[in-house]
Amino acid sequence: MSDTITFNPIGYVSSPFIQNTPADELRAQPSRIIMNDEFVTGLLGFEPGMDVLVLFYLSHIDYEQVKLQLHPHHNPENPLRGVFATRTQYRPNPIGATVARVEEIEGNILHMTALDALDGTPILDLKPYTPHFDAEAKHPGADVRRVASLQEARHLIDVIDTEIIQLLGKRAKYVHQVVQFKNNAEEVRAQARYDEVMRRRREMAESAGLNPDVIEQMYKLLVENFIKEEMEILRQRQVGSTE
């Protein structure tokens, strides 16, 4: 049995970045995936706004730079780890994986955001991102790991904060959709719903071992801001209907 595995790219990345660049910088800039013509029909069901798991071949990596043990983020202050316990791009099998968003589809061109791949990178596969399957496994005691340095702890906090802010952005988009079903300020305020949200958030906080008073105050600040945005959307809609 041969140990050689062969993959055929389904497309390539078009990006302004042509050399190794920090992932955060790559993800901050839009890029494109140019699908090979024979695979375009496989995009049936793809829609703008979808989050997708992108698997790609790290074609720009120099294999001589691959090490089985390294300091994460190339920071010698971080404890030495095995390559498989890190997200480094310098891997024995140079396969990259990231979750990116489809912003627009034009024929065989996917306009993407949050894709951390360089120009010319071969795409191996695309799969819809499904939190039920793709989010971290939930096992008792495994949600938070013990860190070995201040830098590692801070990095993980930054990762979590990034996820929280992205989720708040999604929440805001649903809030902006909700207002289309409301006709007046009383419906926007929805006091009964407001009270129920605060009660449930307190329960969630207690279940998570957090101070429910702090969480309630955070949500009150968040929800009150969203209510103001809804009120403004409603006002503009009402003004537009009278013109």
C-alpha cells in the first residue's frame, strides 16, 4: 500500500498577500476563492453570509522550517510544545484549516472575509461551518485548560473576546431584523420580553458560576443600546412612510 496521498485542488486563493503574514492581518482583509470550473456545480446551496470551513494546502511553507516541537507564536517565553498542540503553519503535512465567511458569489468566484491564506494557495475542500459539529467538544473539566505562562493566558483571553464580539455582531444583525416586525415604541421596548431576558440571563450566569448582578448589568447596557438602535430604525421607517 502506497503512503502517498494525492489531492486535486478545487480552486485557488486570490489575495493581496504573497508572503507569510500574521493570520490576524490576513483575516482582516477580503480575499477571493477562484473555483475551478469543473467544481462550480458543487456550490449549489452556497449563499452569501455563510460561514464555511476552508481546508487548504500551505503551499508557501518551506518544509525545512517544520519542527516537531516549537514555542507557540515563535515566542521563546511560551513553553515548548509539540507541533500537534499548536496552530502553527509549519506542519509535517502542510494542511491549513480556517472558518471564513462567504460575502458574495459571482459565478466561480467566492468573495471571502476572514480567510487567512496567501495568494495562490490551493483550496482542498469547503464545508459549511456547523457549530454542533465544529465547535469545541464539551467534556466536564475540559472547557478551560491550565496555561503555562502569562502570555498564553492573555492570548486565550484575546481569542475568547474575539469570539464574543463576533457573536455580539451576529446578535445585532438579528436585532435589526426583529424591528421590521414591530410597529411602535411600545413593541420595541417589549417590557415583558425585557424582564424575561434579564431573568434568564441571571439564571445562565448562576449556572456558569458568574455573578448574576454583573451579568444583568452588562446585558442591560447591551439591550438598552440595541433598543435605541431599534427606535431609530423605527423612526426612519415611519418618516419614510409619510414622505
